[in-house]
Amino acid sequence: MVNELRELLREASARPPQDRGDLAAVLGTGRRRVRRRRAGVAGAGALTAGVVAVASVTWIDPAPRDLESAEIPRPAGPTIRLTEARPAVEGTDYRDLTTYTNEDLDTDNGQYFDGVTDDGLVLFRDGPRSGQLNPRFALMDPATRRKEWLPRLAVGQSQFWSAELSEDRLVLLTLDTAAAHVFDRDTRQWSSTSWPSLSGGRGWGVRLPSVGPDGRLYVLVPATQGRIPEGGWPMGSDGEADDADAEGDTFDLWSVSLTDGSDVRDEGLQVGAFGFDGDSLVWTDSSNGAAGLVHVRDLATGEETSFDPQLGERCNLLGFDVAGGRIALSQYCGTYGEGVRDDRVQVVTTEGEQVVTVQDSGVDGGDLVADGDFLTLTAHDPATGGTYVYDFEDGRLMRLSEAHSPWAVGQGPTPGDQFLWSEPAGRKVAMFGRSGAEVHLSEIVR
């Protein structure tokens, strides 16, 4: 129906097609978000706003998953397993700049780190929660924890994502209403912009926009959607439908001005996942299924190259990140004997060279940090669950925590060598582990 609506609108008007997706239906305040094989939102499972959590069921068997006995195929290029990681040492491998603990997110919404500004201040959010309709935002000094509260932004229960946190402005996207709210740090005033001709007031759909090097917001509008095969997906060994090797989705790429609601431009490009690496635009043919080729366009010269990333034959591309000439592709590649999953975060260069693939059951969310020199990822199995960091220069995989938090309380951009991660906190809760989470703002020690 989405595709039919798009075609009707294109025939009837020169305006861009409406995006009828609704992230609010996926990201409801006060719920945990269960991991799925096919992604419902962008960012390798990283998207949250409020007490939306990346939760997974509790496994009974604490032993590491045996990929060899399950006959899971190895990826192209160098491969590493989670069991090869060594414990990260605070003060040697990383240092905590600040932390914050929510003890009980089961009962009510809490406080969150929504990213870090280019000049090193945490965007701290309180709520919304019981008795407080609107969230409150502050810029917090991580060293002193002193907060400078920002003027009120009346947005109610809308879900948020920080798109840009610079020294000049803060750009927050309202996900369910497809609007941008820009805070001018000099004048200390909010301004809001929406694009009715693009979104129809119905939210951003299933992929988040991204601010490009030209300062415009780049938006994906659904073009084609992969179909469920006739008869449905085959049943995996874990008793769930196994949708590995799915047909991917494609999107039309548009860009909009953050200050002018009428400035909407068709970029004339159909993509799957995409991202910016300096002055380069990087994208795949499709996402949420088979990725196809990777394309790299130099925005200054217009020169374009393409290559095959050599993903597995059954791999669905669920997450995508690019920085420092490296691309991280998070994938689900099927479930094998005894419920062992083939999950991967595969890293290649923008020239197509294989760098490393972290492969294990339960690997999720690969994000490039520190200008692409390090990779952070999470894992969900009980024996290997937690947060990990991979050092590309030394080829080391380091484990920061012994458990994965079901609550995502730290999200958004970070400058330099800084990154956000979380671990469980609070009381024990049946099935889901802990009622709260501790968020860390940490810095890589080089």
C-alpha cells in the first residue's frame, strides 16, 4: 500500500512522496524493544528515546555457543569470536569520563545521555515521565556533573534522536512527527521545522535521517519492500521463523533544509543503508535483507566507485556505519543447530578490502568510534554478553562488561575518542535481568 500511495502521489504532484511509516508504533515509551532478526529501525539496534530498550530473552545455557559444531560458515576475510576477547582495563584501555545510573526503568521513565557536543558537554535528558509531560534537557559538564538547563521544549511524549550536537547548535529529531528542533547555543532559543510535503506529518518511517556535510538533513523515503516468500519463512532450529537471505528494502534519498520547511530536494538516488564519511557518501543497494553492492561517491568531484562487500550468502544487512575509511555492516545470517545464530559485524574499507568480522551468536550493533579507529559492539548471549571494543591498529578485541543491559540509556553522537555504553543496574527482574541501567561516557586510551 505504501508503494501504491507513492506512485499515486508522484503522478498527481511534483511534490515528494509521503512516508507512511510510524516510528512511534515501534518505539513506545515505557516498553522494552525485543531484538528481531530483521531490523525495524536504523542503527544496528541502537535507536532509542525514552525507556525503550534493546532487550532479548534470557537463555538458560550459560556456555558459549559452538559455531563450529553448528556448521556455521566462516565469513570472508579475517574473523574473530567473542571468546577471543580479553578484559578491558579501565585506565589502560579506556577511562570513564562520567556515569549515571537509573535504578528502576520498569516503573517509570528516567534520565538519559543523548550524546555529547563537539565541545564535550553531555546532552542530559530527564523524562518525560509520570507527572512531567515534556522532557527537560540540560548540557552537563561530565567532570563536575553541573547542568545548564535549556529552555523548555514543548513536545510532549514524542520520541527523540540527536542528529547533530555541535558547538553552535543542537539538532533533535522528533521521530513520530518528522520534525527537527534546533537549539541555537548563542541565542539560547529553540526553532522547529517540519516538511509536510515529504512526511505528511506521519513520522520518519523505518530509517532515521542523517545530517550531511552540507548541513542538510538526508531522509529515506520507502521505494520497494522485500516480500515474504510464498508459504512464509522456514522454521529455524530455535522454533522461530528464519528469515535469513531475505529480499532487501530500498529507499529514495531526499534532503531537506533544517530552517526552511519548503526546501525539499530529491537527490535522485535509490539506496538501502547510507552514511557520510567526510565528503563521501557511502551506500548499499538495499538493506534489511541482501545488501547488494557498496557504493562510494566523492561529493567534491562526483567520482563514484562500487564493490562487492562479500557478505554471506544468507546474510541480512541490519546495521550500517561508516567512518575513517571503514564501513561496519551488522548482519543476521541464519539460525543453525541447537538455536545457534550466525550474527556478524563485518568491517571493510571504503575501497572494498576486508578488515575483520566479529562473528558469534548474539553479536549486535557495530558502531565505529574515534574517527573509525575503533569498533564498539554489544552481545546478548549469557556467556558472552556485554559491550566490546575492537582496536583496528592492534587487532585486539576487548570486553568492557560482563552483561548486556536491556535498556539503551546512552545514544547519540560523541566527539573524538569518546563513546557511550551501558550495563545492567538495579534489582533483578524475571526474564529481563535488571530493572535499570548504568550509562557510561568513556574515552579510548591510545
